[in-house]
Amino acid sequence: MIWGLSFALLEGAAMDPRTGRIMNADLAEYHVPVNADVPSVEAILVPEEDPYVNPLGVKGVGEIGITGTVGAIANAVWHATGVRPRRFPIRIEDLLDPAG
């Protein structure tokens, strides 16, 4: 979920339009939050019967939390401001000038 929060609010790859090269290709310039940057989060798991899991009964849940988190943050921003974010990361400039 922290990865989803990062995608929605912080992550933005800067590209040089002349060369196509990524300008912030290291973690010193590409900002991602760590656990200390995010308040306590609670994941609520819903029990389900799934006959298609592997023999150990394990199912991957890694990246699936990103999608729901990003959508929830975008909807919260829309609810609070009346402006629906159309690109990520959500920037204040896009909320002040939604046509821009």
C-alpha cells in the first residue's frame, strides 16, 4: 500500500525530451516513501475459498495492493477538491488548473 501511495503522490520519472534518457534514475532524486514517512495503515483481508491457488495454498498479493491504493487516493482527492486527477503523480498544479 505504501508503494501505491508513492505512485499516487510522489513518483515521477523526469525524461530528457532530446535524448529520451531518464533524468532521475537513482533513489537520490526519485522520491519514494519509506515506512517512517507513512502513518499506520491497516490491511483488512476478506477470507475467500479459491480452488486455483498453488499446492501450498499461497496466492501472490504483492502488486495488487498498488492499484486499489492509487484509486482510493485519487478518489479522496476528487472528493476533497472537486477536481478528478487524470495523471500521476497527483500534483497541486493539476488541481489548481484542471484544464492545464
